[in-house]
Amino acid sequence: MLSSLLVKDYMIGDHLAFTADTDLLKAVHVLLEHGLSGAPVVDANRRLIGYLSEKDCLKAALDASYFRRAEGTVLDFMSRDVTSIPGDASLIDAIELFLADSHRCLPVVEGSRLVGQLSRRDILKALEKLRREAR
């Protein structure tokens, strides 16, 4: 049954994304303000080029501590090796990706263009909805 459920039906579309030139401190503030653990990084055409996570921000804080510099952009600290998932993938595919690594969210793409984001919580909400509907 889960194999018939598609990522695009449960993802959050029009999700927050940063550009590479976003000031890192501003990005941290935005993540905290929205209660997010990270966000995709896109170019001017909304192509996925990276991901900025809380872990990346902690690395930046440590770097600033050692080198006594507080400036930087998202590009300086984002992860470039990003696992993403196409919108037409099944929720089973997404669950397998979440279990294989420590991702909290997956950028959802069409080709290389960002179209949304899927979190572990989004999948749990989908499963809960299915359970309620099956009663």
C-alpha cells in the first residue's frame, strides 16, 4: 500500500530555501525562526546546489571560534553532496533513504529543480492519516 503513495502528495511545496550568497548568521536566524533543522540551497533557477543543516551551522560556529571570524555565507558551510528524491518516488523509497542515513529532511526535485521538501515527520503524518482512514 505504501508503494502506491507518492512523495509529491506528502511533501511540503514552496519550502524555504537559501541562496549560496545568503549571510550565514541570517540563515541561522531564519532556521531558528521557522523551527527547521535545515534547508536546501538553490541557484537563481531553483536548481538544488546544496543543503544547510544545523550540523553545518555548528561547524561554522566552531570555525568562528578557532579562527575568530564571524562572517561567512551559506556557500562557505553548506553540504554539497545532497541526497534528494524525485516527487514521483514512493514513500517506501523515501523511508529507505531516511533509514539509510541520518537525514531529517529530503529536498524533493524534478530533474535538478527544487520543488519541495519531505521530512520524516511528513511521512509519519501520512501514515497516521492512512491509519485513521482505514478504520
